[in-house]
Amino acid sequence: MDIVEKFRVQSKKRIINTVLALMFWIPALAISYYDLTFSFIPMRMDYFDLILKALGLVFIVLAYRNSLCPKCDSIAGNGWAVDECKSCGVKLT
């Protein structure tokens, strides 16, 4: 598997991990914004909020790990459409 194919797989994983992180963080932010004393589950909502944020953080770390250049292991670039690594200059698309 060459660098372009490896980065294409990493890009797909990065997008999936980012969407999963948002799926955990948006409800957590909504819960913390409205009311932490309200509970529809047998757990305090601030603990539930903390659990959701921790799970989202795991997916943020995974998205970061999948945004690294396969050749030099540094951040490949900013944004979603990365054509070449900003550190080593290798073409990734």
C-alpha cells in the first residue's frame, strides 16, 4: 500500500471519527447549557454530560492520529482537502 492509498484510508477514518465526536459533543453541550439537575435516566446529568464529553474526546484524538502524514508522522495540513504534506511536501492525492 503506497502513501496515497494509506492517506485516503486515513482521510475516511478521520471524517468518521470527527462525525462521531460531534455526535457525542453536541448533546453534551446542549445538556450542559440547559439544565444539569434535570434527569431522565437514573444518573445525574452532569455525570452523563462528562461521560459524553470524554467519549467525544477519544474520537477527537483518533481523528488527530488519522490526520498525520504517513511518511513523516507530522500534521499533513489544515482542513479537509489536503493535497500535500506541509512538512515534507509529499503528494497525498
